[in-house]
Amino acid sequence: MTAESVHVARVLLIGKRARVLEELGRSLQHLGMDVAQETDLARARDVVDASEVDVVALGRAVRGNKREELVVALRAQNPRLKVVDGLAPIPALLVAQVQEAVGTPSAGERVVASAFYEQGINRVVLLMRKSAEVGIILHRLDSLYRVHQTPIFSGRLGEGRQNIPIGRKIGRGERYLVVSADHEVSVHQVH
């Protein structure tokens, strides 16, 4: 593989909080991505050249008509543009969402067909299409907007349904599983 054949993902981050965008940008750059950041929606819509962008990641404050207008304007320049809607202001979760958009195959071809949390039994369930080296992290945003990160599992899992018990109770709030399976990243909102 030559240097010319390696494509560096070009990511545009758009959100309200510059501090969160900067932290997210550093993390994505560390993964080898080319990152630009914008807090002004009008400037992002009217000035950014979307043909130079592979993925646009929108903070969760970018919603409704403003989001639609922005996406329509950017996609007019680049119909193949991938759009990531940030699930929560958790930088590690947003990094995983961008990784999923950049490097994970379509849903029907993924190693992990689905992932969910069974609250009553307190376990994570993965449906695996094939055996893989797997890492699972649970991200949680509590009612006070504090971020919690809980490693759930790291190791090899086989094909089929896999039940992974969680040793401790998971608190209330918004919860998201980030699953890495043989370097494919997928993000799953859980209830």
C-alpha cells in the first residue's frame, strides 16, 4: 500500500461549545483524521467547502430547521457526505460515532449485528456474526450532566448471542454502548 492510496478522513465538527469541539478534534487528529471545527452555523453553511469533507459531525444542540438547512446546503456540494448527529456531549462517545461513520461497514455487514442492555438481569447482550476480539464500554450521562465511563468487557467472543454480565449496577441517565469488534466501532443507545 502506497502513501497515495491511504485516504485520510476529513471531518468537520459543528457545535455550540468550542471546548468540546477542541477536545473532540484533538482525539480525532490523534486517530489520524483531518479535522476542522465550527461554532457558527451560518458560516458552516455558507463558507465551508463540503466537497473537501467526508463526515460532518453535529453537536446535539444543532437540531430542527437549522440542522436541516445546514445538511441540505452541505449535501448540495457533496452528496456522499456522511452526517453524524452527536448523541450526547461526551467526547469519547462522539469520537466513536465518527469512527463508526468513517470505517464501519454497512449495518448488514458488521461483525456486531446488535447490542443492547438488559436492565433487569444487568447484562449486555451482543449478537455476533462471527468470532472477534471485542471491547465494550458503557458511557453514561447522569441527570446532572456528569459523564461516567464503565469498561464492560475486553476479550474474544464467538459467533451468535453473547451474554456479558455487568458486575455492578449501572446508574440512571442516558446510556450508550461503544463496541469495538476487530477494529469495527459501533455505537448503541441503550435504555
